[in-house]
Amino acid sequence: MRRIRLIGMGPGGPEFLTAQAVEALRDTDVFFLLEKQGRGKETLGDARRKILDLHRGPGAYRIVTAESPPREKAQEDYLDVVADWHARKAEILGALFEEHLAEGETGGVLVWGDPALYDSSIAILRRVQAQHPDKFAIEVTPAVSSLHLLAARHAISLHDIGGDFLVTTARRLLAGGAKGQDSVAVMLDSNAAFAKIDPENFDIFWGAYLGTDHEILHAGPLKDIAAELAETVRREKERHGWILDIYLLRRRA
Ligand SMILES: C[S@@+](CC[C@H](N)C(=O)[O-])C[C@H]1O[C@@H](n2cnc3c(N)ncnc32)[C@H](O)[C@@H]1O
């Protein structure tokens, strides 16, 4: 059996690695990195290499890289498009594991934030396991997510006392997903979806590039700051070529 570790690396800076993740990094034989093409993707790859250099020493670890297959634009069924993309990634990773990992060795994949939150690595590795029965065991190292760092930076809870909260995507927010909710965390936006919904009675707690040198935070009543914040999103995307942002919408009592 070979072991594949999905190591949650936190939302950017190396200071968010847990002690368990550092231990896992030190105890991994080969790292696998599927690199995406496109604006900002090299920055995400660099963040992974920086973490590996820090904990293993520059050039002192085995790393296998391959180009990540592009995701088709979701014209029709979004879930079909994603499933197809996962299948292609699983095929590539399965072949890399077969080629570069010897029996008894451990492979590692550094996962942005926490592997269980809006990340496809677990689903992809399950496919690899299904395609190569009894060959690979999966181990997940949990991590600080961007959602937790957002709450920490604004010094807020994610929900009211004893209340619940919804974590959703910009796509679902625009489809009416915030209706009736008191606390809604939104991920996978980058196009200021918050400015396209009814501000109702929401406050927004927003953060971009959290945990990096470019971190930006803003908070206030959505109706008052949505337009200016949308302009910030546009400006920062232009400046960096990409943006990672996340926010919590909280209904005022
Ligand atoms: C593919 S998901 C990965 C989430 C990740 N697994 C986590 O636990 O944070 C990417 C989304 O997470 C959020 N995100 C991840 N890292 C972030 C960061 N450093 N600053 C702000 N948002 C971030 C953004 O909403 C982004 O669109």
C-alpha cells in the first residue's frame, strides 16, 4: 500500500500551518503538484514551494509537477463539467502516483486552506482510489480555512449565539441563497456578487488575500459600502491580475 496525504496548508502564509501539517510535510517522500495555468496561479504554486522550502530545505525534497487540465466553461450542467474535470485530474494523478511512488512510500499534496471546504482534492483522490483498488490509502491533515481567518481578522463569530450559519458560493448567493438566513459566508466570488443582491439589513465583513502580505479588510452596512467595495474588488483584481476574497453577510437584529 502507498499512502497519499492531503495536507491542509492554511489560507496563504506559512504561519497558518498546524504542527500536525509540519510533521506530515517532514514525513512525506514525494510531493505532487498539479499547476494551473492563468493569472495568479503561479502565486499559489509559489506559496506551496515556499512552505516546502521552509520545512524541508530548498531542493531537499522530491516534487513531481504536471499541468492541471483546464476546466471547461460550465455552459449547461455545472456538476457534469466539474465531474469531468475531476475525472481528468484523477487520471493524471493516478498515473503520477503509479510512476513516482514506490510501495510503502508516502505522497503528499498541499491543499489550500482546509481540504474539506470547497476543495476538490478529496473527491479526486477518491476517484484515484476507485481506479486503483487497494493501492492507495488516503490521509487528511485539517487546517485553518479562509473562513476561520476571516472571522479571526474581524474578531467576529460566524453566527449569533446558538444560531446557525450558511456557507455558500457567489453562484448560489445570486440564485437567492441568502434569503431567510441571518449569517451567510460567501466563497468563490471575485466578481462582487454582494453588490448584486438586495442588501436587506445585512452588514458585510469582507477580506481579500487573507494571510498574505496583500491582505485587505473592510466591514460595514452592505447598503452603504457595497458600491465602494465592488470598486475595491475591481481595482485589486486589476493590480494583482487575480483576487481571492471571502465575506460574511450578517443580518442586523
Ligand atoms: C477553492 S476555494 C478553497 C477554500 C479553502 N479550502 C479554504 O479552506 O479556505 C477558494 C476560495 O476560498 C476563499 N479563499 C481561500 N483563500 C483565501 C484567502 N487567502 N483570502 C481570502 N479568501 C480566500 C475564496 O473565497 C476563494 O474563492
